[in-house]
Amino acid sequence: METIQVVLGKPLLRAADRAAQRLGQNRSALIRDALRSHLDRLSALEREERDRQGYERQPESAQDAAVWEKVAKWPED
């Protein structure tokens, strides 16, 4: 692992310390988990945006949807 320096305002630092204490972990672990979660969320948003752009470039036709409707299993009411 690498050591880095991060500058935080006092309110954010206090909130991070309280959260870490509640979770029974140290500040570094809390920040690693939060950063990992944020990066995962950004990655998901980027994939969603690529999908959206793809469907805008090549919209799904009614015929495309009909193929999937035939094989889809819908729950019984």
C-alpha cells in the first residue's frame, strides 16, 4: 500500500472519525472503502452512459423487442 496525504476540513475529518469509530475501523480503512465505493459508482454511471449513447445511436426496434418478449418469463399474477 502507498501512503498519501489528503487535506480535509475539520467538520469532514470529525465526521469521518465518528463513522470509523462506529464501524470499528480506522480512518484509513473508512476512506479506502468510501473511495472504492465512489469509484464503483462512477464506473457504473459511465457504463450506463455508454449504453444510453449506444441506444441513441441505434435505437431498439419493435421487432428487436418482440424477439425478447417471446423468451421472457413473466411472473404469474
